[in-house]
Amino acid sequence: MNKTVCKLVVCALAAATVASPAAAQAAPEEPTDIESVQAVATDTQQAIVPATGEAAEDALSAESTEEPTQIEVLADDGEDLPVAGDDEPTGPGDDSDEDVAGPDYTGWVDEDGVPCTVADAAGWVDEGVSARSKFFYDAGTNAWYWTEADGSVSRNHDAFVPLDNSVAGAAWETATDEWRSANGKWVRLGADGAMVKGVSTIGDDQWYFDEVTGAMQYGFRLVTDDDGARWVFYDYITGKMARGEKVIDGSHGDESGWMYFDPETGGATYGWFELPDGDGGTKWVYYDEVTGRMRYGSVMVDGKPYFLDLVTGARQGREAMVSRLLAACASQNGITDGYRYQNAAIDAGSTFNYMGPCTAYVWWCFNEAGLKYQFMDGAATTYPHDVRDWYTARGAFREKGSYTPQPGDIWITDNPGGRPFAGASATHAGIVDHVSSDGVYIYCWEHVNGYVHLVTERYDHGTLVGYACPFYNS
């Protein structure tokens, strides 16, 4: 048997000091010799061994003020056996990890990983594993949350995150920008970290987040609330609800054009609307009753034709429209090909007039000037009697002698011998350019005698019957 070395250094104890009942119960019987000490040390691998014999008597006589010292026990191989020390917790009574999230724990944790309430939470644990770059749902708050790559709960900001947890975690953290763009979405996390859903307002601006996924929404949305039903628009880049003037570029499949959204409700505007013209004044524009886009050119509104500037959309008056019309007339000065006008009118729905192209030329000039609806509300004809009859039926024909013609009026004559059929009300038409200062002469653009030219007519022309008066926003 190998000799076991026992170094016995006994704490100096007061003569009256004895072992506590708990210690006496836990400790083995006091050994009577050094071999017994060896046996106890070997069996327990951890012991505080009482001294015996002369050593015990020495210990009882020692000063009680000496530092307590424990016995160091060496095993057969000479290694120190583990002995209970002051630095090691001996049970739950010391600093234990009972309150730290265990491997099965799912819920909120604080900065030290200890389970806590949502108010004190710094992160979330799923079955003992810290949630990183992923969504999680808390049944207690009935809300979804997002954790960043460092495990912190994202709060009070907008975040670009994966569409769902199938592409979350490490896959998201290491993904390329291109891949993220195709597999991500913008969400808003509130001050408490909960994902925002529905309408979100910050200051004067408003956004909308999907009621299910929380994804920021873009484009048009039909809203129904206390203000009624209305279409609103969320910018395709910022997600911010549009207010005031807004151009829709058509890059996302929408019809392009300018729109106007109510400054308060964000609802799209339809119909006539007055806007600043940029020069200190105002202009009237028209937003389509169906699409809400600003209209341009010749339009029909409430049964009347209007012309809206081709660039600004501003409603134009008579002078601007007539200027366009007369420019179109003059552009054909000297043209002998009358078929070009007849063929164009036929393509638009009219029939061929074998009596001549005069009325087809008039129709062509209105359409060339962009004033389609100013001529018979957009109808196409090659017959002068159609013109007279149409304007007469609408109270817009002025008889000869009762009216001083204006530039842009349609000159109508009737030569019974040239009527296409018996009872036709007219045989020729032209467009008034201007009237002489004395009112005697009327200068008209006509296709007559085989070509287009400015004709000087007398106000008392023998076959003149009167003037058709198109509506020029007046």
C-alpha cells in the first residue's frame, strides 16, 4: 500500500467551539488514525478532516484569532483532492443561474438574458436561442416584432427586412443588395417595437402598412372612412401619401399624368379645379371624372366643348383657340388637293361629298388645330348643310344681317342650284379670319375654285345665309 501524505493544519478554535448539528450530521465519523483520514478523503473526494491526538490538543490551545485554514489532502498519485472553498457556490442559496433563460424558454429577455416583461426587454429568445434578424410573435401583446443582427429588438424606426422568416437570419445578413431588394419589404416598428399595421401618421405625413404582413404600401388605394370613399396615392419610393399636385409617371403600370390630391384627406380630385398659374394668378384645369388625370386639348364637359392648354392644362378662352384654328387654316394656303381633306373626314366617319371638299377642309382645320369638339362636338362631315342644321338645332346659328361675324365663325352659303339634294339647307362653308374695320368685307379661309386661299366676301353676299358659331369657352 502506497503511503498517503496528509498535511494537517488545524484551525485555531476557541475551546468552546464545536461542530454545528448540520455539519456533524453531514460529516463522516471522526477517523482515529491517519489511515482513516486517507480512507475518508478517497471516498468523498472532498472533506474537511478533523485533527486527532496531540494535534487536536494543540489546536484547542491555539489562539482563536488565527485565520481558519483547511486541510490539504493528497491522493495516492500525489494530486490535490478537490476541497470546498469560499469561492465556489455550494447550492441554490448562492448566485445560481435558476433565473437565466433555459434551453426550453421562449420569450422576452433583458440585456443579461434573464426573462423579463416586454417593457424591460432587450431581446427575444426562441427555445433558448437568441432571435437574430428574424420576426417573432408575442401572444401577450398580439403583435409582431423584428430583431436586428445583434439580437436587439428594433424600435421606433423604419426597417428593410425579409418578406418572412423563410429568408431571415444568416441568409438575410449575408445576402447581396440585389437579392435583398427582391426578397425584402419596408416595415415600421413603433416605440414599443411592435410592427405597425394600417394607417401610420407622423406629423402631417401619412403612410399605410399592410394589415397582415406589415409591409409598407405603395400606389393607389381606395379608402373608406368618416370622410367617405376616396382614392389616395402612396409614393412608390417614400410610401408617403400624396397631397396637392402630383405627377404619376406610369412606371408601375398606372396611367401617367398630373393629379391633385386633397391637402387634408389625400383624396383624388375630379372635374374642374382652380390652381395657381405660377404668375401670381390662377388657372382652371380639368381632372378626368374617371381617372383623375389632368386633361389637355379639346374635351367635352357637361355637354360643352372646351380647350385646355396642351402643356399647362389651363382652360383657354376664345382668342387662344381661334388663333390656333386660323394658324391651321393658313398652313394650307394654296393647297389644291381637296381629296386629302375628304379622305381624312371619311376615315373619321363621314361620307364622300362629290360636290366638293369645302366642308371637309373646314372640318380638317378644326381637327388640325386640336379643336375636335369645337366642331359639331367632334362629329365628322363633308356636307355644309350638316353644319348649318347642327348649329341651328342648338341655337348657335346666326342669320345674315342680324349678327356681326367673329373670327372663328363658320361662313355658310346656299346656292339652290348647287344643292346635293332638294331641300338641303346649304351648299358651301368657310372659316372667318377677320372682318374689315368698316364691316363691309369678310375675309374667309375657303377651299374654292380648286384650292385653299383667303377669300374676300361681302357681308351682303347674295348666297350668304349666316354663320355657325362654335363654342369657344365663352
